[in-house]
Amino acid sequence: MALDFAQVDAAGVVTGLTVPLDRRAHFSIIHGLAESTYPLLLRMREYYEDASYKTDDLPGLETELTRCLTKALSREDRAVVEEMLCLVRDSVDKGLEIEAIAD
């Protein structure tokens, strides 16, 4: 089971890229983030709950993920954050929304 960070269309249908986050990566990346600095990423604080990001949220989400790369992360976690960042940038280019889907 993973939390899938996925591109969705306006109807909420997964239409493109997906980045799976296992429990370990989710904890490592999300744990300890400050609400005041990472309000968008912290929508995903609960591993077993969905979170939605509309197109208007994506520039801020990109900023938070970029800032997250400055944290001390393992190589594996850094790769996950970089994949998430690529997915966000691609979503901006395509006008897609993002869902973190607990499956």
C-alpha cells in the first residue's frame, strides 16, 4: 500500500504521472515540517487520507518541494521529492490537478 501522488483531470480521474510514497518515505519527508512553512505539503500529513491540490495550489507546492530538497534527506527520499517536483511542474504545464490518493 502506498500514498499515490498523482496527476488528475478536473473530474478527479488519474490521467498521467504518479509517484508512490511508501510509509517510510512519507514519514521521512513529511514528519517535522512546520505548518507555517509547508502548509500545502502538510495536507498530506495523514498517510491514510486523500489530499487535493488545485491548479492554483501548484506554484506554492512547487516552492515547498524545492525548499524540502534543502532538508537532510536520504538519497532515496531526495529522489522521491525530485519525482514529486517533476510531477508538479508537468501538471502546471498541462493544466492538471494533483491528488494524494491513499490506496
